[in-house]
Amino acid sequence: MLQHHNRVATGIMKTRHELRDNSVGFQTGDLVWLYNPRSRNGCCPKLPSDWKGPYTVVTRIKDVVYRIRRGPKRKMKNVYLGRLMTYNSSSAVDVSEEEAML
């Protein structure tokens, strides 16, 4: 009985979570930021940006999984919707220029 209630509650939580995440949604060709945190030795963790991009949305694989690509000759990545954010070029600094300076 308890296992049944746990399965039902888990299913409800999963559905609510996916609906909340899927409300953003991206279309093919949209530009997005990719959240890619990594540890850096000898550097303050607050300063470098963990958002990389812009990436282009290639396809939507599932409701919350997208295939993205950084450039036309780069490898494609499958990423979860929670790691993506809409790219706004007017307020953004191109991360590739920032990486070139490091």
C-alpha cells in the first residue's frame, strides 16, 4: 500500500516538474546559453561564468531534452532543459571572447 502511494506521488511530482520546465520550451534555431559548471584550480569560483554559448537548438528530442550545437562544424550535445537559458545578445558578452583572453 505504501509503495503504491509512493509511486503515485513520484509520478505526480515528475509530471509537475516537467510541466514547469517545459513551459519555457525552445524552437529549432533558437539561440540559448548552456549551464556547464566546472571546478577551476587556482581561481575564485564566483568570478568565471558557468554559462557557455550561444548554442543553437537543433532539435527537440523529448519534452525536456534538446539537441544543441555551438557552431556548424561542432559536435551536437543532448542536454536537459534545466541547463538551458534563452540567449539575449543585447545584454550578453560572447563567452568565446572571454575564454580567448584566459
